[in-house]
Amino acid sequence: MGAIKAGTPARSIREQPGRRAGDDRGGRELGAIVGDGVVGADHDAHKKMLEDIRSGHFAESETGHGLKRLSERFKSGVAPDVLSYLETKTELVLRGEEIMLAVQEGEDVAVGPEEREKVLKLEKLERKIGRSVLAAINPKLGFSRNDLWELEHLKKRAKKLDAPRK
């Protein structure tokens, strides 16, 4: 896949080739999800999305502009926070997928302070952005139920860590 040029619509995860609308495999067993390559395919799509966010291509895409317009309708000046929220959420979903892939390989993966800090950052951004904006933008982000399950699983593991001592 090449880089997305400014003005080129970015695809949400659900619009990626090989994925059908509503295809989130949320009700399937973990072994089946990991075993048939769904996590690996999602991981690649999320990795590409994160690259686009960090390079600025996502913000300049049709989807990026749409998220900005939608978020600004609810709360002025919130668009940078929405982009930061999307980046942080994508990072955490990617990490959750990496953990699932490692478990498939029989590895024991630790969740550390870095993940805990990102979870806290995500929660802080959620409070700052507000429930109404989140309710409007979350369906547009393209995360599947499985992605959200992985994220919640990672959040629980990260929150079990003790707060860093200063």
C-alpha cells in the first residue's frame, strides 16, 4: 500500500479490502479469530492507519476532514484532541492485537507502565472531549467489536499495575 495523498479519502477499517460491512467477528471464539488471521489482518490495517495519522495524511483525508467537521459541530476547538484520541486508541488497539498474536504463539506478554500511561491518556482525552462528541465520532472510527474487546482487555491489565511512584 502506498501513502495516501492529501485529498485522497482514507478508508476506515471496515472499508478495507477483504472486510465486509458489519464484519467484526465479535461473537467468535478467540482461537477462531486469531487462528484465521483476522487479528493479523486487522493489525496491518491499524498499523497503516497509525502511520497515516502520524504523517498527517489522515487529517488531510476526506475521513479526517469529516471527523473534524463532526467534532467541531459539538465543541469548538476539540479537533486536535479528537485526532490525539484516535492516535492513542489506535496505538492501544494495536498493542492489544500484538498481545493476542503473542498468546497465539504461546508467549506470555507483560503489560507495562507504557501501556498504563497510554490508557490514562486515553481516559483523560475521553473526559476532555466529552460524551456527546465521543458518541458521534466513535462509530466513524471503524473499530470492530473485536478491536474494542481487545482494547478493554488491555485496559484491565494495564490498570492492575500500581501507579508509578515519584
